[in-house]
Amino acid sequence: MLGASLKHAMPMAAKEKAFYERLGRRIAERRKALDITQTELAQTLGIAQQTMAHYEGGVSRIAVALLPTLARGLDTTVEELIGDDTRRSSKRGPASRLQQQLDQVSQLPKAKQKFVSEMLDTVLQQASR
């Protein structure tokens, strides 16, 4: 009983809530891009589907210990999940249009990513002639 009341007695600060909402969106986008259901991902993590829904909605805090398993289940890195991709953060200013497009492509299902990759290969081969 104390655990349940304690959970509700400690609301998230606005900045923390915003972080978990962004994390939840990234998880949901990545999961959908890989065509994985919430139930399947929850099983991978050993949690209930409802808990997974709360994570994706930014309602609940995700235990740090779950992040590596979650990242593996989504075929990504913990850094990308939490929004700390150092490759991009080393540059100041907004991402280039090409980087934005690459980010969008990375969220597509694997089959569509492969199609885009093949198209790029074709264009690059023609450009090098």
C-alpha cells in the first residue's frame, strides 16, 4: 500500500515529464517502424503490455536497467532512445535537410529502408560515372 501511494505522491517535474514523453514517442516510433506490437515488446522486456503503453505515453518512468534490453529489442542504441546521439550533438545548429531525411528514413519499416538504400546506391553509382 505504501508503494502505491508513494508512487503518486512524487509527481514528475515538468522537465522530467517532457523527457519521458519524448522517450516514449521515440520508443513508439521505433517499435512501429519495426512492425512490433506493444505486447511483443512488453514480452521481450518481461513487463505487462499496459506498462509498455504507460512508457510510450510518457506516463511512467522507465527503469534504467531496462534501457539496454529495450534498445536491443528495438535494434537501436540507448543513446538514440534517450535522445543523446553524440554524432549529431557535436554540431551546433539545426540538422541539415539531408540529416532530417535520414532520420525519417531510419524510422521506416526495414523493407522501405532497403528500397531507399537501393535508390541511393543507384543515384550514387550514376553520379560517379
